[in-house]
Amino acid sequence: MIDIKFIRENPDIVKNNCQSRNVKIEVEELLEADRVYTALLREIEQNRAERNSIAEQIPASNDKATLVERGKSIKNKLAEQEEEFKKISEKRQALLLSIPNLTHPDAPVGRDDNDNLEIRQWGEVRQFPKPLDHVQLGERLGILDFERGAKVAGAKFYFWKGKGALLEQALIRFAMDYLYKNGFTPMSTPDLAKDEILIGTGYQPRGPETQIYSIDNSDLSLIGTAEITLGGYHKDEFLNMDDLPVKYAGISHCYRTEAGAYGRESYGLYRVHQFAKVEMFVLCRPEQSEALHLEILKHEEQILQALEIPYRVVDICTGDLGGPAYRKYDIEAWMWGRNEGRGDWGEVTSASNCTDFQARRLNIKFKSDQGNEFVHTLNGTGLALSRMPIALLENHQQADGSIKIPAALIPYCGFDKID
RNA sequence: GGAGGGGUGACAGAGUGGUCGAAUGUGCCGGACUCGAAAUCCGGUGUAGCCGCAAGGUUACCGCGAGUUCGAAUCUCGCCCCCUCCGCCA
């Protein structure tokens, strides 16, 4: 959520920002709703003030009946006004929530993911005469079972089996350990959260377009990422300025409906309904967020490097940023199974600086010399247990179809190859 | 799941229809005293919105929501959370 005061004072900046982000938003409609809202609020408060003053006079008055009558008439008027106020207030709020965050001036301008800017590459793609994809490798090695997953839970579910299940655990512990050593507090979070927490983090449960599973007859949804629960963790809190930045490494399962996402683009583990993920989440002072954004990216890269997986870093363009991000870097790893088996880059991590956009909705502040300020929040993928294994299996396959475990991971796995 | 108790400011804890944004204590900030500190004394100390150049004024918030009333922290209803005991259970 953007500060309404900022929108009032800088409508053109906000409009241009919406346009460059490729979001169609009625800023004027919001401003009009805000004007009506403010005017009505003023009237209501005047009436309340009068009501309060009459109520105060009654006990000592010798003409109680007249005052009670006046009180009643104000009460009735207020009831009407408050009903109207509720409507305009909801409209204003809905419009306000639909405005995307402001954008970093250096973010590349563009319409969609074709305009994202590659800023560097690391590692060398190992060539094979006939590379297998992770589904073929997984079935052949007996570590990944989509067929049984579909039988038990439907398409896009799977079982990790044998060394595959151990590999999954090893990757989780590897990432948690790495982040712990780098100052992150390990967190194991709920896999469900209340709708208000989802909304606070910038997600929209229960809409027609939603990617989120929600639980019938409750206000709970399955989370799509631990960003939601870690963001909600400090909702409505004041943080101690000297404690900032606060850095969390959360492990949770992630659930996504992925409606309509079938076909080659979402082959195998690339898009699934459930996966585990280690997520970084940081709360900090405004002046710290840009440096921390780069730090998060650095951790993501070092994890990829430790796992010896070639990747490239992409600076996400304005049109592809989504709502909350002020700036976003993705890392794409090489995946042999993509592009009809010819190989291509596939997203494995994403790091966003959301500035105060989420903090405003979640009401997370700290006390500074300037008064009370909203914190900045950032999030980044530590290690996603769906996509990282794709890259791991496909890049570390051997000529005989076995998988060589990278050295950094062997202590966590307890084995050095899968065959 | 059953029975009972409870949710008030940073914390503890009063307050059962009006003068309560809320006693008192602790903590915290400023000041006095002191060579300095402790103790003591004095003053201050919630959040958000609106009006205002400012001083200041005003509205809302006592778990959340709805209701009764001229007036609600206080009464009624629903919900959430916490504690104790019983049952059940990974």
C-alpha cells in the first residue's frame, strides 16, 4: 500500500508509475473517493463532537428531556452518515490497495518478462550428447514419482522416494545452515495463514484469479510462500530500531493452485501444487534496504555456486514487477529439460525489495529520531525444493544416468551419488 | 470435545453506565539535589485520523465485530485468544 498523502500530493508520479508497470489503475477515481471520504469524515466527527458534548451536559442539566431529544436526532443522522461512510471507505480502501508500489529509478523499463535485463552469468553449462530431463532422471533412478503422486493427490503432485527424499531434506538443511551462519534466524512457520495476513503481505485469497487454496468455512488459506507467515509474524508491532535489520530464514511448504498452468512450460517439478521452500525475509530501516537487497541476492548466488549450478541474474523490468516489489532480481538456472530438451534458463530464485509497501499494510513500525516510521521488508528465495532439484539433477547427471552430488552437499546427504 | 476463569496503556494492576484515554505502582525521558552515583523530589511519557502557519482543537481505539442507550472500558449477543481441570489424541 502506498501512502495516500503521497498520492494526493503526487498524482502524476503515481499515474506514470502505474503506466510503466503496465497496471491499469484509476488514480483519479481513488482521489475522488478520497475527497468524498475526507469531507464526510469531517461532518461525522463534527456530529460526534456535538453528541459527546450533549451527553456530557445531561447529568447536570435541569432540562434533560430537550437534550435527550437533541441527542436522539443526532444519533439518527449519524447512523445514516456512518452507513454511507462505510461504503465510500471500502471503495477508497480497495482502490488504494490496488495501487502498486513505486519503482526503483534504475529498474529496466519494459512491458513483460521479455524485457527483463540479464546482468551477469556464472558457471559453465556442462554439455551432454543426450541430456535427460529431471522427470526422466527421477523415474529412472526411482527417486521421483509423479504417477503415484497423481493417483494420491492429483496432477502436479509427486513423491520423493529413497535417496530423493533424503536429498530434499539435505537441501533444506544445507540452505538453513548456510543462512544461519550468515546471521539469519531459522524459523519453521505455519503452512496456513489467516486471510488478513495474506492481504497484508500483498496476496489476494479467494478471488476469481487467485492462486491460493483456501479452507472452506474458515478464514484460513494454505500459504504460497513463507513470505506470508514471516511477514505476518510482526504484524501490528513496533520493532526496536537498534534490532534492525531483522533477518529470518523460514522453512515451510508452499501451495499453489497454478490454475491453467499445464503444458511444456510447467513440465515436471517446474510448476507443482506443493513444494517446500527455504525463504529469506528481512525487516529493516529504510536506508538499509538497498544494501540488504543486494545481500539477499548474494546469498542466493552463493547457494547456487556451492551447488555448482550455472545461472544468470536478471533485473526484472517495470512491467513484470508485480504489486509489492520496488525492485526485483531473479536468478535463472540452466535446465536441460526446458526448450524441448535443448535446454534454457529457468527461474529458481527471486529477491524483492518491497520498501514500506507491505509494512504499511501489516502495520510494522519502528521508532526513530524522525518519529514513527514503517520498516522496509525484503524477501528472497533461499532454496525452493521444486526448482532447485530440477537444476541439480539436470546439471549433475552423468553419462551413465547417475547423479553426482556436489561436494558442499555430501555432508548433508550422507552419499555422493545417486544411481 | 466438556466445565470453569480471564483478555485494560511498555509491564503490573484498579475501574461494573456519565466528570475515564482511563487511578496507582514499575519502567522510560527531562529536570532538581550530588564531586559522581544511588536514594529522594518535580515534570513528562500511547496509536491513528481530521482541522490549523502554529498554539491548539477534535474524532476513534480498554481482544475483535455487532447491538442497547442522550451517553459504553463498564450492559447484551456473536467470534477470537489465553489459563486451569476432565476427556480424547499424533
